[in-house]
Amino acid sequence: MNALMSTFGITDFWTFLLGTIVIVLLPGPNSLYVLSVAAQRGVAAGYRGACGVFLGDAILMLLSAGGVASLLKTSPELFYVVKYIGAAYLAWIGLQMLRGAWRNWRERGVLTPVEAPPQREDLLQPFRKALLVSLLNPKAILFFVSFFIQFVDPAYAHPVLSFAILGVACELVSATYLTVVIFLGARLADHFRRRRALSAGLGGGVGTLFIGFGAKLATATLN
């Protein structure tokens, strides 16, 4: 495989793949959001959220390959603007989850009525939120460049092709992992629907983590 990939300007593909798997498995706002959506709304909603993550990551990879990382490094003001918007959005999602968890906790002894079918505008909500969670993180653009560049041969004449192949591999690893996350969340869905206290615990825990992610992003630097 390494010999094949070297013809596309990619060096040490297996090391790249192993590193990608380790990075994808690290808990982050993308995977936690998809898990919570799948647990609360089912497999289809989980995949809509996952599609938002895939699109967001693909856009960040394209921006990385297109030189936006250099722009962020040379324009700290732009970096900080995007960073604080992203941090505020993560914190806002976390607060919304905490509000929902508090509501479920207060109503834990009340029987859940039959839910009405979701409205059309609600169907795209997981996709839109996941897309924004993925995009509003300037550190991700810098990461893709700093990680991918280690496995691209500087002498190769078409580095964009190398970046594209590495990006596809990264997306496949992410898709596999998020599929496991979605079905894990869906298996828990029935328990959460019948047990409001359990649902409140999940929502509260994930909401707190999102506020933590927002705080971490707000304190991030260019280094």
C-alpha cells in the first residue's frame, strides 16, 4: 500500500492511517453531538448530524489545502474572531442541552405522550448544527495542514491530489466511527425515552462537555 500511495505523493500511509484513527477516536464536540442526536432522535437524525460533520470536515480540508491556514496565521485578528464565534456557539449548544436536561428532570415522573411527527424544518436541524460545530473551529484548519503535510512528498508535482486522497481516507475513518456511535446511541434511545432521569443525565453531561469545549476553544492560541 505504501508503494502505491507513494505514486500519489503520499509517504508512510499506514502511519497516517493509524494517527487518523487515534485522532478520530478522541472524544470531541462532533462525535458527542452525533451521539446525543442519535440517542434522542434515532438513527436517521444521527446520520443527518454525521453528514453535517462530513461536509464540515471536507470544507475545512479544502480550505486547508487552499492556503487559508496561512491566512489565519498571518491574520491573528481573523483567527480570534472565528475562534470566539465558535466558542460562543459551542457554549450556546451546551446551555440548550442543559435546559433540556433540566426540563426532563422536572418531568421525570410524567408519562410521555405520543410524539408528533417532526416538522420539515426540524429534519435538517441536526445537519445544520453539526455543520456549524465542525466549521466554527479555526484550530481544525491549522490541524489539517500540520498533520497532512507530514505525509505529502514536497517534490510531488500535484500536492492537491495527495491532500484529496488523505482527506478521503480521513472521512472514511470518521464515517466508520460515527456509524458505530450512531447505532450505539440508537440502542440507548428507547431507554432515554422511557426514563426521563436517564435522558436528563445524558443531556446534562453532554451539555456540560460542550460548554467545556467552548471554553477550551476560547483559550486556544495559534501555537
